[in-house]
Amino acid sequence: MFRWGLKIIFGIGFILCCIVVILMYNKLSFIDWPYVIGGGISLTIGILLPTEKNRKI
């Protein structure tokens, strides 16, 4: 359950970073690079984080 919570938190972080980047680009015509990097890192960790433990029989 803890891993799913982490995946959701990283997903929300990615969405928030994307929203900030889109708003900054539309209003001010530039991209705020720390948010792009933070969103990329959040997306990568969220995708690569395993959700189930590997069980050996």
C-alpha cells in the first residue's frame, strides 16, 4: 500500500510541474527549467517504482 501511495504522490508532483510549465510558457513565453527537470524526475521515479514485492516460491 505504501508503494502505491508513493506512485500517486510522484504522479501528482508530475502533474503539478507540468501545469506550472504550461502556465509559465503561455503567460510569459519561457520555460522554467527546474519544473521541467522536477517533472521528469517525478515521472521517472513514479514509473520505475515497483508496486509489488517479488515473491520467491
